[in-house]
Amino acid sequence: MHANYAYALRRVGTLGGALSTSERLGPWLLIDAGLGEGTFNIGILIDPPSADLDADLAQAEAWFASRGIWHLRLDFRSEADAPMLAAAANAGLVEWWRQPALLLQPLPLAWPGLPTLEIRLVTTPAEVDAYVSLDEAERDREFQLQMVAAALELEGFCLLLAYDRGRPVARSMAVVTGEIVGIHNVFVPPELRNRGYGAAITIAAIEAGRSLGAKAACLESTELGLPVYHRLGFMYEYEYITMHRSSFPVAP
């Protein structure tokens, strides 16, 4: 699950073009999207940390500082990364948000469907536009279009749109690594919720993963999505806890 999560973050490291980069450093995967936005300056643990947790943490922060970045996020698994999570809290980082990580294994053999729903893989410029336009609250349309375009260029990524009688009603993204498919970016407009679209577009992403060899599915859920995913059979594995600094040093 965690390896899939790390792979999904690869698209973030492509967003800023020549300004973006990612690097494996010590136990970390560190990503600077080149956008100057803390949400997309990300560090996660890929390998076990050393015995000196404070030094490992300082190594990550120094990497970002060397790039002029003070606003960053570090994502930790609640159980596997608990020692480093505690070290981060002791060093003054605070919780930004958290999301439960869920697993569905094995995949069900069959799913119920919605007769009027058509699922399409996003491939054309018009479909990319529809994928982004589904969320009218998106603040930066050009940035979202860039995110979608970056995902389409990466191996194992599938973006899906659900149409009901020709109208786009839901979207999702599947990311396949090995035998697991990660489900991301599930969205249904508020006025169209509670009609089964969220479950249907999640199932579509799972099936896209199955077609590429996946035998299990994982995702990080919002509170809103938890009832839907529980009904589909997803079970809690751990939480991702995102930490950051609430105040930052003044750059010289």
C-alpha cells in the first residue's frame, strides 16, 4: 500500500517542469513540485530510519531548505512510522491533517452496476477538460489541467469519468503497482451525491486496476467517503498523518 502511495506521488514531482525534482535521500523520498506550495512539497519514509531519528528528520528539512522551501509536509503512517512521527512532534512539527488508509483484498468477483452509467477512460483533450471541470470549486484550473496531464504520462495511471445520460457525474484515478491498485481523486459534485455515483466510479477504478493485474485495492479516505468504502468492503489498515511547521524561519 505504501509503495503504491509513493508511486502515486510521482505525478507531483513533474508539475513544475524544470523547477521540480524528487530525490531518494537516506530513508526519505523527497519531492519539490516547483510550485512554491506547501501541499506539494512532500517527504515520506521509504526505508527504515537510522537510530538517530532527529538527524534523519533534520536531513529532510535541510534538503527542502537548500531549495528555499520552508513550508513543507511530511506524511507518516500511524503505526509503521510512529517513532519518526514522535520525533517530528518533538521537533515542533504539528499535525496538518490525517486520513485513514483502507484495503480491499481480495477483489470481489462481481459488482452491482447502474444501468444508465457509462464509464470512460480519459484520453482526449475534451475528456481532460471534463475531468477537471467536474469540480467547479477548483481554484486553479490551469494547475488542475497540468495535474491531469502529468498523470496521463505515467505508466500504470488510469483516469476515469462516469457519465449519466451523457453528463459527467463522477471521476476517479487508478494507480497500479504490482498487484495492487490505488484509488485516488474520487469526486462527485455535491448536488449529485447519494445516487451511487461515488461507489460506481470507485468500482470502475478497481476494475481498471484488475485489467492491469491488480488483485487488491487501497485508498486514503475522507470522512465523507468512509461509509461508501466500507460498504464496498474496504477495511482500515492505518492512518496517514500529515505534519508541518505552523511557523517558519525568516529567510535571510
